[in-house]
Amino acid sequence: MSRTDTIAAVDVIVTSPGRNYVALKITTTDGVVGWGDATLNGRELAVAAYLRDHVAPLLVGRDPARVEDTWQFLYRGAYWRRGPVTMTAIGAVDIALWDIKGKVAGQPVYQLLGGAVRDRVLSYTHATGWDVPELLDSVDAQRERGFRAVRVQTGVPGLDTVYGVTRGATGYEPAGRGAAPVVEVWDTDAYLRHAPGALAAAREHVGPDVQLLHDVHHRLTPGQAARLGRAVESVDLFWLEDVTPAENQEVLRHVRRHTTVPLAIGEVFNTIWECQQLITEQLIDFVRTCVTHAGGISHLRRIAALAEVWQIRLGPHGPSDVSPVALGASLHVGLSTPNFAIQEYMGYGPQVHEVFQHAWSYADGHLHPGDVPGVGVEVDEALAARFPYEPAYLPVARRRDGSMTDW
Ligand code: EZ4
Ligand code: CO
């Protein structure tokens, strides 16, 4: 990079190779290209417009080497603080600038973050079955693929749709294509009656050596969460995720008083400030913030640093809606950050692997970001253009009486 190298172009690419993604491309006057992920599931076009209309014009002409200053400029310069759209846009720029910095230096990003502290990053994937026998088959299939950590979700008797499971299918994709969200009917009591037994059956099936995780997906009150935590203590979960919506974080104290089950929260958080109380009051064990939605590599590292003080670890979000660019970025943080525990890896359909050519790799239950300069994920723009955006939304949930609840 010459000393006069500046940002020449900022392009936003929306593509739907099986599901929607938003990719950010930053090109420098020297011709170096950096890629970021700006995918916000079900609200993709809001981030695309934020980037195109408000961020791209501000970036052209700036020094691409100033990663931290650009973060500060976009965060403080917006005046309006935080929020998923803003922070996803900032995250995309941050990841793309780290990609450029790595390419210019000829180094994978993890080397610029201080180098590897581990050889590979432990990952977990999803097992899903409508009933318990189907779930156990799914767990076996994921173990055969080498996974040592598996998230287990099952259907609930009496309900037709349940988070994390698709009836009659082996895979699960939360977003549904179409002009409006699918409406799911939810019954917390039915879930609480069923879940402990299903989780116990999974533990009995796999024995002690496999890590089991479970996602409650924001459905419980603090009292219900405390009871569920107690009921599953003998299952020895790696974590119980999102037991409450965690908007009121104080309520987690009640859960903590009653159970030692490890708690993971934060996939919907955008900044260190939403994590602060949960970390400093030790109300959780794992922070789930995603590199895309929480302001990029620079900000995820800050969250990790705060969490480290309190012996809390990172287990970032990594479903299909976190693009391969973001997964790569997360793995550079994972390889170089001491208190990074585990990376969610839901996997991608074949078209996604073609559009996003990635240096990261999976083997034997672990992920590695690869050793190419930068983040190591390139977007095939011609192929991406063949998959135009398709409206898709996450489901919504209503109770049996028709009132809205948290999905
Ligand atoms: O609901 O990716 O832990 N994983 C999850 C995911 C999220 C969706 C939201 O976009 O909770 O399934
Ligand atoms: Co989750």
C-alpha cells in the first residue's frame, strides 16, 4: 500500500444463494479489495441502504489503514448510538478494513491480532429432530461428522412449530422466504414439561464425553428459567442459551441464585454496553455477540477483553445467516483470543460455498481461519448476481390466546 492509498469505492452486494446475504466490498486506489458481512436476518435491505446511502460516501477518500479511527468516526459520528442496523453496518466496514490490512501486510488477520493462542477453534453444530428418537439420530450424524459439541433441539408434543426444528427435515433454517413472517404458536408450559426429559435422553445417549448445548430462544420468565436450570443440572450442559429476553438484565440474578447451569446470552446484542452488566455482575458464563452485529473484529475484541477480566468466555453466534465472511472474521478472533471458548457453526448450503470462496476450514469438530492474507473469504460477484434478493423473515410467535410473545 502506498502512503497515498485511499478508499476508492464502496459497493454493497445483496445476494440470495439459498438465503439472503449482504456483502460489503471496499476497494482501495491501489486495487486492494476488502470484504465485510452486513447481513441482518430479515432486515437485510435496511443495512444495505444505511451503507450505500450514508456510509459509502463518507468512506471514499479515507485512509483504509485507519481501522480504529474509522470505527470511531462511524460510531461517534452518527450521533445516534448503537442499534442493530448501525452496528451491523459498522461491523461490515471494520471486517473489510481488517481484510485490507491483512492483504497489504501479507498476513492472515489473526497474526495482526497477536498470533494464534490455540491451534484450532472448537465448534458446535445443530442437531434437530421432531421427536427424541429423531433427535438422537441427528446427534449421531453430527458426531460422525466429527463434532464434539452439539446443540440439541426437539419438537414439543402439542405444538406444530418449534424454534430450532423443522418437522420431517434434518436441517433447520430459521428464516422463511415470503412476503410476511410465518406465525408460530407457542406454549411455554408444554415446552417446560418436555425439554428436561429430551435433554436427559440426549445425555444418556451420548455419554459423558460430548458437549451438549440448548437454546431456549428468549421464551422464559426468570422464575421459569430458574426452574428449567435446576431441572437440567444433571444433564451437564455446556450452556443453556437465551433463557430470558435479557432486556432487563437484572432478572438474571434470580436465575443465578437458583442454578449453576452455565448461561449464554448476547446474540442479539450490538455493543459492549449491552454486555456490560451481564459481564461485570457475572450473570452469564458465555457472551454470544457476533462479529457482524456487534461492530466487527475491533469491537468483538473489546467485548472479549472486558469478559476476560470476569473469567467469562466468548461463544459467538454462527447460524446460516452469519455469512462465510463473518465466520472467517470470527475465527481470526477465535484463534487469537485466549477467552474464546467455542464457535457456533451451523454450516451452509452448496451455493453459499460457491459464492463465498473461503480459506477457513472445518475438520474433526474444529474450525481454522486459514493462512491466506486478510480474512480469507472472497465473493464471486458474477455468481452472486445470479441470486437476487428474495423477501424473507424470521418467524413470529403467538401464545395460544393469540397474543404476541418472543420468538
Ligand atoms: O435465531 O440466526 O443460536 N442461534 C440462534 C439462531 C437465530 C437466528 C436469528 O437470525 O438462535 O437460530
Ligand atoms: Co441462539
